[in-house]
Amino acid sequence: MGGFPVDKLIQRPHFLENLIRFREVDVIKVVTGVRRCGKSTLFDLYAGYLKTQGVDESQIVRVNLEDVAVEHLRHYRALHEHMLSKLQKDKMTYILIDEAGRCAEFEKAVDSIYIRKNTDVYITGSNADLLSGELATLLSGRYVEIKMLPFSFAEFYAAGERGGKATDKNQAFMAYLNTGGFPVVATQLGGDKDLSDQYLEGIYNTIIVKDVVARKGVGDVSLLKNIVKFLSSNVGSPISTANITGHIDKSGRRITQKTVDKYVKALADSFLFYGVGRYDVRGKNLLKTLGKYYIVDTGLRNHLLSSSGSDVGHQIENIVYLELLRRGYRVNVGNIDGREIDFVATRQNSREYYQVSMSALDGEVRGRELAPLLKVRDNYPKYLLTLDFIDGDHEGIRQINLIDWLLT
């Protein structure tokens, strides 16, 4: 399988449990997420789990199409023939393909294997293109997407404890805030800022070159990086295509909003940024006004902006957004009577409201943060998350320490 022995890997229980729940269910399991967030390691963990359930090694077929050693499989016919030759007679065969998008027309090979008896198919990809076009058409209704992210704070903290670097949870959180949750940064670089920066720069360049420029035909790399910097420095702030275009125009470059739209979509498709729409709480509908963008990892943001520990308010907002995604919520920015609720999180038939603030010890700040939530008259849970070392209740709104919330 490669990599570390399974018993040495940091467990990713949320994502692993998702794979286990869908084991042998008649759908293709598609794991998506930014590069280096741990998709291949998840397959290692899953293969290890299968073995504990009595599955023989011969029943687990692993192919990583990023590996030059299997470059010859980057055509769907070759990939199909390879997988076909590995199928076990009268026994379930588990097909695990990393970076399936590296194979031209991979969906034809995947579909052909999927329809055979006794096959259970899993694939990963680092770009939303994986689930568009031919795959979506060919496999409509026959796949489930598992969206993966870098380490949560709970995983980051567990990694430190497991590595013999147990620290106060508040100190650990500041480290997480500054260096982020990419697994290699969290588990192997020992908090070394220079090494972390080098590693993050490598991830960033790979995303830009492989997942944006090559896949999307983006020709102006300088412009693309300018947009990345703008989005990074404005996480948690309302943004429109016109905002970005105006910012670039001020630097002396002329660019159309259509081009900006294309570049921003390409960055979102690479899972580098997540766009969040605005939701009218009273009218119960999505608004077309300014949305927000959040970056996939605060450590990467700090690296791109050459900053560390600054702008904590927007950074913790970014962390809460990603955590809500991990927990399976659909997330919007709320609006009620012109006031903003940081997040309206929905899952199945439930809803939760969140305000996020570095501190609410000051009465004026606390009042400002609570005001939008107090206007919401339904009975769904409402939370104020802060870094204050106190919890409390404000007319039914629960104030919770952010770090404790992240560890629950």
C-alpha cells in the first residue's frame, strides 16, 4: 500500500466511517478534496480496516494514477484491462483508484468495472471536474461524494498527543491557527515554520499548475495568483466579481468580470476556496447579493499572505466554516433585517445558527454579536463561539468556548 503502516497513521474517523457505511453499497464512492489533504491515506486506513474484517490482500486492488510507475494506465482501456485482470472469482473485489482524473476518459473504465458482479469501487480526485461532464452523465444516481478536508483541530490535537508532543489545548490551537491542518505539516514537520512554508508552497504551486492552469486552460498565472491573494486577504468579507475586478484595475491591469469569474470558479473547483451564499432567514430563500469565500486551510492562507497570528477574527470564522462542513452541514451566511449571522447550518431537517467572535467580554461587542440571533424567532439552536474562557446563556443563545466546541 505504501506510506506509513496503518497502525502509525492518524485516524480520520469521520471520513473512514463514511466509507465503512457505504461498503458494498451499490454506488461508486468518490472521495474529493484539495491535494495532500489525506485522500490516499484514507484509502490506506480503509484497506487496513477491510483486512481486519477478514478481506484478503488479493481482494484489494490499489492504483495511484499520480505514480509514474503506472503511467501506462492513464488511458481508460489500459486501466480497464488492469482492473479486469485483478477481479477475484466469486469473491468481492475492492477497487481503490487514486486521482482517477489522471486517466483519460476514466469514467468509461470505472463504469464498466462497477457494473460487474462482486466489485466495490472507490475513487479519489483533487478537482470538481471529476464529478462533472461525462462522469455525472454516465453515473447519474450511481455515486456518492465524500468531501474531504485537511485535519480538523481535534485531529491536529490528537496527532500532537500521539507524537509525544502533548501541549495545552490553547497553545495547540494557536499552532493550528498559524500552520494549519495539512497532515504532513501537522505530523511530520514538528512546527518548523521554514519547513512548513516550503511544503505549503509546494502544495500551492501544484494546485495552481496541475488543477487550475492545466485543467482549466488559465493562461495568465500572474493574474490568477493576484486573485488568490485577494481572496485570501478577504476571507469572511463580502466579495463580488466586481470587487475583485476593481481591485485588479487599480493595480493598472485591465480585466473583464467574465475572466475573473472563470478564474474564481477554477480556484473553487480545485477546492482551494469555498464560496458561501447568503440566506434570508425571514424569507427563507437564497439572496443574490454579496457572498463570502473561505480558504481550505488557515496555514496556507498565512503562508500566502506572509502573516502569522494576525486577523484572528476572520481566521477563526474560517475554521468554524470548515468544521461545519466536516460535520455534514450545508452552510450559508445568514441575513435578517439587514443584520448578518455568520453561519446558518442545515442538515436534514435541523438547523443551527452561529456567530463567531474572538471575544465577547466587552458588553458592546457581545450585544452586537447577539443582536442578529435574538431576532430569529424559531426554536433551532443558536450559538456564540468565542475564545473567551467562559460559557454562558443569553436568552437561549449558548456562548461556548470555540476550542472546546472544536474538540466535541
